[in-house]
Amino acid sequence: MMLPLLSPMPVADFSQDNGWIWLLKAVGIIVFLLVSVLFALWFERRLVARMQLRPGPNWHGPFGSLQSFADAGKLLFKEDVTVKAADKVIYILAPMISVTCSLLIYAVIPFGPAVNMFGITTPLQLTDFSGSVLYILGVTALGVYGIVLGGWSSGSTYPLLGAVRSTAQIISYELSMSLALVAVIIMSGSMATSSIVEAQASFWWAVTLFPAFILYVISMVGETNRLPFDLPEAEGELVSGFMTEYSSMKFAWFFLAEYINMLNVSAVATTLFLGGWRAPWPLSAINDGMFNTGWWPFLWFVVKVWMFMFLFVWIRGSLLRFRYDQFMKFGWKVLIPIGLAFVVCVATIQVLRVELDGLDLRTPLMIAAGVVLVIAIATLFLPERKQPAPEVTEPEPFDAFADGYPVPPLPGQSLPPSPRAGRRAAAAKEQGAATAVLLEAAPDADVDEKESDDD
């Protein structure tokens, strides 16, 4: 099946929009996200509870549906504590940066085709332009500044460690996510989200670009700091990570940003890999695409987004947290090389498609996807190369105060024995010798005492 090369410009036509339509769409997006977060909190608790054979929230409202509102009210009225050692301005600004960046992604996400809204024909999308995918990546990268600044400005150890971990994590998994999106851009011929949805009219990129789809799904879990990749806020290691020193509404902003980011990456996956708002087959073939017109596409978009939200919760209830070295190794040594290899394959096939008009895309792409998957599976299951055992050498003499201030020893060096430890060992040795002498004399004392009793 031949796909025409698309124009880099967006397909959606916003020429009839006015200020009221823009305002209505913007408010609608914010309301949709806030309501979705409230539902996600209830949905995640109920689903994880079912997985762990416990009831979950079931007191406030039918099936505990009002528990999310109760939690939001608690955070709203809870005492707001500010750490004395914090940088006050950045400490308050950091959660606002995170939540603001999270609210910007849906501006370029198409919810559906053109519809009639108060007599004006307008797409179900706030805006679109030729660099929408770059806009998504840029705003996503800016969101980490809120986490980093929040951890640094708290003036505490654990938040700083969580912020540093988050920086390394997002840099690593942003690269693999970008490589997955590059494959979609090459095949679609455009970076406008409406054009990418239009390019999937025949078949979805999740099928043709299956390795890129899997790569994106793994990367989006790491990007949102969710299990098994929640190292920046690992409760067993960092208390609560970068959010440790936050309370009340400042904590709620970070919490809100995390769940909105889950909705963001789910919407991007839906738009770029699952046909966006297009109905799944065979509904898309009924009555010449009747279910791809009007307000029906909004329903398909929401259903696909919540499929990914279910995946997030399913993974949380099933997998354990990675060790940090395993996590970074998986990103840099597995995901990024696979992404690079697949992008090279897709680019080669696309060049051949342009040069040799009439080339069928499906067969070579399926072959390339199969080869990349085989290499990925082989990489994951190959045994690790054992390092030769290091030679045992005598530790070098080390003076911790040689430069005038104490420094820790390097590998291969050892601190000299502590004088206090030496005195303690000598005292223990003397006490042990005295105890041994008393034990040797004890049997004779027992015999003498027994003889005196007989007399």
C-alpha cells in the first residue's frame, strides 16, 4: 500500500476560529485534564486494590468515587509548611513550573476532526503547526526544571538526591523517546500532529513501526517517574524524593503534574501510534467511515488514552522497582541502541520508497521490525560478560589529613587503624584474658565448696 508523502504543514484548518472559540477550547482542555486526574486517582486505587485482593476506597460516594475530592480538599486546607533552609522564591516557583509545563502539551493534541461549534466549523484541537512534535519534546524537557529546582531549593539531602536522579533519568529516557518519535516523523513526512493522524488513515504506525511503539511505551513510563522507574521518589531510599519537604497545595501541584504527565504521554502515544482520534477497525470501515466524523472521534481518543492509563496502573501493580544501575544500563545500553538501529532502517526504507516509486512499505518495514526485535531480545537474554577477578594487592598507605582536611579513601586505599579502636581491642583482649583465668579457677572453687558441704 502506497502512502503519499505529506506536506510538513498541518492538515487542520483553524481559519474560522475566533477568540471565543480559542478560549472555549483552552478552558475545555483544562477541565478535561483536571476531571481526568480526579478520575485517575480513583481508578488507580480501585484497580490496584483489585490486583492486591483488598477493597480499596469504598466509603465516600458510590464505590468510593468521591475519595479523590476528599483528598483534594484535605490538601487544600492542610497546613502549609515552608522549610527554613529553603530558597523561598524558587521553592514556591518549582511546583508551578511543573504543573504549567504539564498543561501545555494538550494544546497541539487533536481530539477529533472538524466539528460545528456554535455555527463555526473548527477542528477539535486548540492549535497545530509544522513543529508540533518538537514543541511536545521541548515542553516535556522543560518540566524537569520544576523537579530539579524543587529538590535543590528545599535545602535538604533527600530532595537533592531525588532531583539529581530525575535529571539523569529524563535525559536518558528523553533520548530513547525522541528516537521513537523520529521514526514516526520520517514515515509521516511531517511533524504536525494533525498530519501524522492523517497519515494513519490506512493503518496505524503502532503496527508498521512496532519496535518504535514498544520503545516509546517503555520510555514514557520512565519519563513520568512511575514504577518500575520511580527512582527520583523511591520511598524506601529517599523518603519521597524531591517532594519530601513539600506539603499542602505545593505538594498537590507536583502530584497534579505527575498525573497530567501520564495523560500527556498517553495522548502523544495515541496520536502518533494508534491513529489518534480515528476509530479502530472494523468500525472505521462502516458506512464509509461514519464513526470518524462528528463527535464520535472524541470517544475513540478518550478510550485509547485510558487504555494507556490502565497500562500504567497494571505495571505499577505487577513490577518491582529497578535498581538505579539497572535502570540507567537499560536506558543507555538497550533502548537507545535499538532506537538508533531502527531509525536507520526506517530512514533507508523511506529513501528507497522515494527513489523507487511504487515500493510496498509493509514487507520491508516488517522485516526491519523483526530484525530489530530479535536483536533486542538477544541483547536482553545474553549472559553478562564476567569480569576477571582483580588481583589482590596490599592496600596503599593513606593519610586522610595529608592536604590539611579529611578526604575519603579511593578504591585500593584504606584508612589506618583508629587509635581508639586499637585501645578498645586491647581492653577487650585484657578482659578476655582475665575472664579465661577466672573460668580456669572456677572448677577448683566448686570442688572446695562441695567438700565443705559434705563435712
